[in-house]
Amino acid sequence: MSKYIYFFGKGAAEGQGSMRALLGGKGANLADMASIGLPVPPGFTITTEACAKFYEIGEAALHDLLRDELDAAVARLETTTGKTFGHGANPLLVSVRSGAAASMPGMMDTVLNLGLAPETVQAMIARTGNPRFVWDSYRRFIQMFGNVVMGVEHHQFEHELAAVKQAAGVKLDAELDEAALQEVVARYTRMVKATTGEDFPVDARDQLRRGINAVFGSWNNPRAIKYRELNDIRGLLGTAVNVQSMVFGNSGSQSGTGVAFTRDPSTGENRYFYGEYLVNAQGEDVVAGIRTPQQITLAGSRAWARSQGVGERERKSRYPSLEEVMPEVFRQLDDVRRLLENRYRDMQDMEFTIEDGKLYMLQTRNGKRTAAAAVRIATDLIQEKMIDEATAILRIDPASLDQLLHPVFVKSAEAKAKKLTVGLQASPGAASGRIVFSAEEAERWAKRGEAVILCRIETSPEDIGGMHVARGILTTRGGMTSHAAVVARGMGKCCVAGAGEVDIHYGHRSMKIGGTVLHEGDWISLNGSTGAVYQGRIETENPKLTGPFATIMALADKYRRMGVRTNADTPRDALQAVAFGAEGVGLCRTEHMFFEGSRIISVRRMILVAETVKQLREQLALAGSEAEKASLQRKLAAPLKQYNQALKELLPLQRNDFIGIFKALKGLPCTVRLLDPPLHEFLPQDAAGQREMAKCMGLKLAEVKRLVDGLHEVNPMLGHRGCRLGISYPEVTEMQTRAICEAAVKVKGSRPEIMVPLIGTVKELQEQKAIIQATLAAVERERKTKLDIPIGTMIEVPRAALTAEAIAKEADFFSFGTNDLTQMTCAFSRDDAGKFLGTYVARGIFEYDPFTVLDQEGVGHLMRIAAEGGRRT
């Protein structure tokens, strides 16, 4: 028979600290603290398996299942505490709290003081001789239970409380006397009856049953679901419920409650004991902000006072530290702090209550911390010999390190800014700038020294210049692997993508977000780490990359088993990559270079005539008579001249690009991908751009428009791109290869690798490889040198993955293009799938967005087939 309830208290526990999956983090740690003799109020934990049953069989059936165990646990708690639940001269009150295996602070529900009713209120008054404390506890219970269990809105209680405080002429809850608190209780019970149609429950067993149901139910409340999504918490059964005998921090001047951290969760420092407390309060008062919390230590209290401009005399009289007010309790708490951090070997977040001078521990857990604090704590714990180096590395969330590498907003300034909307946190960092709606405008404004934010419905490779000069990028479409997101991360640019509430109107040069209309030139600010979009300008500051950061990165290098290269398309990108410790460039995308400066004219010239040259050559090869050949050669002359001129112009430009990158890499390898995107992405779609090309090429505007329209494709991502371009126009492959080889000759010790994109059959690779090898040999003859340049391919077409064994016979290396491989395997467009993939993830069709986290079952299986096939060759 399954066991669903585990008891703890009086120096013993049925559960253990290792049982987090079953007891939740809070329940497991309460059991652990109880078992080592810490002052933990006794109680019991209802397991996460019971939560799963709650959703499987329903609350009524669950309580039938739990009834005998629950009755036994309550009876044991009565015996342990010497109190009786719901009746008697010494009533037992309990708290009912959540606690999942993964910490989710504040996301689920809690009820305190459960068991109070008119009968037990009078019994407690008689026992304590402190009627104000009892009535205060009762009004708190009605408010929490009424809100959490009965669904009464919080503001309804606050309205009643405010009316009583106004009538009493006081500002703080703690200033209400016994009579006023009785009036609050009376108002609360009347309001609950009026709102819900039922009397506030007075039976303790009924209260407990309903409280347990509410906590289990809160596992799937909207904020808990959202928190799990944001923090990637998956695969848990649900929350446990912890029922614990109440201890009262609101019972007088020698009572209190607080939250403490064994180290500073913001910085990781360990200068003193960090935390806050309140005298004569219960737990929610500390976080509610109604009263100013006081510091745990004298040193912390004085530091707080300095930061707030509070003098020492005022601090000591109004905000004394726990160390000053209750020195013996502070000493005990400080001992607990050391014991728990040594036991769990990590920074702890602790909750405690002091009842009439006696300390009780209500919770401990590994504390949430910033990335800077995580790095500092991990390296300090190594020095203190509490953890080893490998453990320290695993303590750092890799994604959080982005916080340390990009500009950040000054926290106080961000808190005051007007938030307009939130999109996807596509590329971290913080940026403020003036709104522009086109890449061209971005470049023009940037030349004038203006900071700009490029705002687009979506970006394309043509926007690269504007993206480069922009401080940040905002798009209304696209996801984490959209063009804007991928390029922005490569550039280290702050980017918020997929901000669907932003309505951009290019014609009016304006955009609307909710009720706010913004025009070109208005200031906005982006937080790429959170996806937030703000109105106005927010001050930024550079992150401080401290010694601990360098230490943890050196340790990561020491213990890793995988080499790390980066994406880089410019010398600046390559230098940044080397500075951050990359072992080379794994993907250098040559198409981004084509948008630099005036070279786009040469690129467009090449593209516009390439198909004409190809077709005329094919016709010439099939021509029968000399007259026909002569006619075709005359037709070919002009476009061929344009074609060759464009290639001639592009060769030195590409060569210089590679020279710069190879110099920056200082002998590290660089995998250069040959031209990949569909050609129409490079072409001018507007009349002005087409007129410019007509003038440059000596053609009529109508002819240029015809050529542009002729290159349009219905499904370009599956169209004329990748190696297909090189096969159709081999001179392009030859030009790019020559540029790479000549740059390699120029930069001694450089290590380029040439990668052919988007192959689906080995014959495609064979054709491109022949051109590359012939060009390489020609450069070797001309420069009287020997070059060792591997030739490989990117596996991004499912057919290539399935036939990888044959492809490997021709390729020196494989690289996997998981974005395209995911698109083609799942039949998802990465730029459009964001409209529905969120629903797919929410409903469990996909565990993750496959463009964010690799689909191991599908795409990953293809990659395994390819890798195994390649290794067999």
C-alpha cells in the first residue's frame, strides 16, 4: 500500500533530505533539519504522488484515499505538541504550505493559522492572556483562507481593513488594538458571506481538507505554470503539501519573523549574515512591504542605513538589527546558518520565526542568486574547500552567464521606466536608442552619431548593415532562431523578437503598442535578457567581469571534453570570439559580407545576369550552325561582361574579408560556408533600388524589374540556394574559393576549412568539390605554395543525414545545420512556426520549441544516423 504522508518533528523524521522528488524541496529539508535536531515545528508532508492523484482521481476520491493516514498524522501531531486540533483548552493551529521538488518561491499558495474559529479563539485568549495577538491571527487566517481557498479577491479584504484603520486613525496594521481587530474579523466574515454565499468555515477538519485541496490546486495556477515555463521546470509530479504546527511571530515584542541568506544573493559576498526580519509579525509581512524590514546583523543594519540616508541614532531607535534586539536568538540563528551551509554546501535561503524569544526554523533551500553571485559563491566555496572544482562548474547555469557579458540597465533606472510590452529575449543585453524602421535609416542616423533601435516586422540579410550599427533590434515576428535573433547574438546585439503586441506602420513611420504611439526618432529601451520593451531612455552600464568569472571559465576549460568554436562573419566578431576563449570559427557565413558598403551593387549585378549567362551558355552548347552560335555569342557578350565584372569586383573584397578574419584568429581554424541564401534576398524589391541597378548596369528599369521578378520563388528556403547556386553558377564557387585560398596564402599559419552548404546527395558535393580542388590547385601553382584546406559539408537536409556514409567518402568533415534540418524534418518554417509552437509546447506535443532545444527523438536521431555513418567510412 502506498504511503502518502511523512511525519517530522522532535528530532526525528520519516522522510530524508534525499527524497526531494517525493517530499518536495521544502518537505525534504524540513525532514532533514528535524532529523539533525534543529528547532523545527513538528508537522507532516503529503507527497507529490498525492498531488498527482489529486489531478488523476479528483479531490473527493483523494481524501477518501488519504483519510486514515491524515487522521493518524493529525493525532500524532496532537500528541507531539500536547495540543488538540479544533477544540480544547490548548488548540493546535497549523500552516498549510506548498513545496515542489524545484523551488518556485511565491508561485503557489499558503494558509497560516488554520484551525482558528470562534471556539478556538476564545481558548487561545484564555491560554495566552493576549487577546490582541489572537484576534490579529484570526483576521490573518480569514484573509488568507478566504483568498486562497474561497476565491475572495485580496483587494476586498484590504478595503475592509483600510476602513477600520481609517476609523481608528492609524496607518499600520500593528497599531490596531483588540477592539479594532475584532471589528476587522466581523467585517471580513460578513464580506466573505456576501461574496461567496457561504459562512466562513469553523470546523478545523473541513478547513484542513479545503486548505490541502487549495495548495494542490495551486500547482496549476497561471503564475505557477508561467514560472515553470520561464525556468524550464519539467517532469515533476506536482507539489507536496506541508502541514506544520504554527509558531507565532506576531505574539509580542519578543517575537518576530524573517528571511535570511547565508551569503549575499545579489553579489555572492560573505561579509556578514544577510537577511531581514520584523518584530511582532508573521511571514507575509516581511515581503508585503507594508513595514520596513530590519536587518539581521548590526553590520548589515548600518550598511542599509548608509544607503538610505538614515542616521545612526534613528537607525538604532527605529530599525535596530536582530543582533541588537535579541542577541541570544541571533547567536542561535548564526550557528544554524553555518551548520546548514556546511551541510548543504551551498548558499541557503532560510525562513525563521521567533516566538516569545524561542527560535524556530521553517524552511531552508538553496537560494536563488544572480549570475554574478553564482560565480562568486562557486569560486569561494572551492577556496573554502566545501566543494570541488567540477561541482563548482555545475553550480553555474550556462544561460545565466550572458548576464555577465552584455550591457545591463542600471537597476534603479529600469525600475522607474514605463514598460510597454514583453517579447522574446532573443539576444541578451540592454540598449536604448531612437526608433528607426529601416536598415538604411539606421545607417544614416548612426553616421550622425545617433544611437538607434532598429524596429522591423522581421529582418532579412539585407538589413545587416542597419543591424550592425543599431544598439538594439526589435521585431514583431520571428522566434529564438529567426534571422534577427541569430544575427543579433552573433553580433552581441541586444534583441527582442516576436513582440506581437507591437504594430509597426512603415508608411507612417510609427508603431503602436497598446495605447502608446511612437514615431521615428522617439526613444525606446530594450532588455534583451527579459524581453521587456520600455518607453524612453534608460541608463546602461557595462558588466563587471570580475576575477571569479575568469576563474570559473578557466575551470570550464579544464574539465570540458568538447571543443567550442563560434560563429563569426567579420574580423571584429573573430577577435571577440578569441577574447572569450573560442577555439576557432565553426561557421563563417559569406553572404553577410556581401552587404558591406557598396559591394551590394556588385552582388546584385552578378545575380541579375547569372541566370541569363547560364541559359545562353546552355543554348550555345546545343547550337547546330555557326550562324546560330554567332548569334548566341552576341547575346551572351553583354551579360557575360557584367557577370565577369561583378566577380572581378567581389574577389578582392572577399579576399580582404578573409585576410582580416584569419589574422584575428592567429592560427585557429575557420570553417567558411560558401554562399547559402536564396538569391532574391539580395535583390532590391523597391523601385528606387531597381532604378539604381538599371543605371549601374545600363539597362532599362523594366528589364531589371523583370529579372528581379524572375528570381522570385514561392518557397525560397527549399528553392535555389546553398550548393544549388554553386552548381548553377560554378564561377561563384570558384570566386569564393579563390578568395579563401589567396587569403590563406597571405596570412601565414591560417587554417581555413571550406564547407559546402545544403547538399542532399553525394553527387552535389562531388561537383562542388571538383571546382574547389581545381581552384585550390590553380592558386598553389600561381603562388608556388602548398595549401592544406579541408573540404566538408553541412548536413542540413534529411536525405544527406540518411546517406551520410556515402557523403563521408567525399567530405573531410561534417557540420550539422540544425535550424534547416529541423525545418525540413518537422516541416516547420522557423520564421512562421512561432505562431503555433507555443501551443504545441503548452499541450505537450513537443517538450520544447525544436528551434530552441534540439528535437532529440526526430532531428537528433537523424544526426545520430549521420554521425555513425560518417564514422564507418
